[in-house]
Amino acid sequence: MLIKEFRVILPLTVEEYQVAQLYSVAEASKNETGGGEGIEVLKNEPFDGYSLLNGKYTKGQYTYKIYHLKSKVPAFIRLLAPEGSLEVHEEAWNAYPYCKTVISAHELNSEKLKMREIVIVDVANDPVKSSDYKADEDPNKFKSNKTGRGPLIGPNWWKKCDPVMTCYKLVTVEFKWFGLQTRVEKFIQDTERRLFTNFHRQVFCWMDRWHGMTMEDIRRLEEKTKEELDRQRNVGQVRGTKGE
């Protein structure tokens, strides 16, 4: 089992991040969908009565998605995986600022807390793969016209930012397959870091697109995105992140 706690520092308020995250998830989903693969949204609806943390945060938004991933995993996994198995089903309960999925939660016992590795994700300075890099999604170059924030320059840029916040992402991976466990668990954690880095670079660099949107705007965007994903998934070429 590998447990990592990713800490992503962003020049946003906690309230802004709610809109920024949801907007960016919708847009990034379209970039990852096409040619029979990508993201399928089965449910996106309010929930009431599901407790995220010991009776707290019982209302929010529930989503159920399927990730069709065949070309997005390494060749050694594609060779071994049974036909139809390269799909990930995700249920998530988002009662902002807390979100729980079927594979992660921050309610760790003391033993697992000791096991976890803390990883700081620096969206401005952490290296990205050449295939992932886009100049218009580079926090070193982006300056927001709406807010005046950016570019993010220097090794400790967050000390010069106001506002600033930290997003905590806890990822627990347990893959039980003799001979492959260590390799697959490491791959998944490395991929999570890659996704968190690229995604939050987009969150910041797309600021002028989402800043000022309301939650009503976001729900309309999500409904429109669901329809677009259904069309995209069955046409064109595979898009977005590729496995190696």
C-alpha cells in the first residue's frame, strides 16, 4: 500500500477554488475524451443525508463517473489486463470544502498517518512532461486580466501572494497482484502527481474564464459538458494524457 498526501498551493481563496475546480474539471474532461475513451458521467445530482465526516457535511453534490482508460495506462498493464477491465468507476460526494470518493478520505488511523508521504506540488516550478506543456497554461507566464494575479515567479512565490490557499489531496493505493503490486502502485501515485500538477496549472491559468461565475453557471456548464462528452467519446481520435 502507498499513501501520499499531496499539498497544492494556489493563489486563490477557498471560495474561489470551489468554482475554479468544477469549471476546470468540466473543461479538462473534454480534453481527455474522444475515440472511444474518456469520461462518462452517469450521475451528477444533489445528495442529502450522506455523512462525509462523522455526521458532518451531509449535503452536497454526488457524481458517478466511468473513466475509459485503455490507451492511458502503460503497455505492461494493457498486455496483462483482461478485456474490458481498463475502466475506473468513481463515486464522489462533494460537500465543499470536503470531498470523499470510494478510494480516498482523510479519516486515517494513526498507523496509516505514519505511513503517508507528504508531497508539495508547486504548480509554477515542478517539472512537467514535454507532451503536457502548453505555453498558455504556464503559471510562470500567465497574468490574470481580471484579478491582476500572476505570473508566479521564484521558488517561494506563495510568500508574496495574497490570497493563498492549500488544497490537500490524499491518495491511498492498494493493488493486490503478486509480482506487479509495487510497480502498479508506484505508477498510479506518479500519475496522480502528474494529474494534480497539470490540472492545477490549468486552474490558475484559466482564471479569467471562471472568475465571476456562480454555482448556477457551473451546474449549467456541467450539464452541457455531459452532453458533449457523450458525443465526443464515440467519435474522432483518442485525446489527452497517454500511457507510456
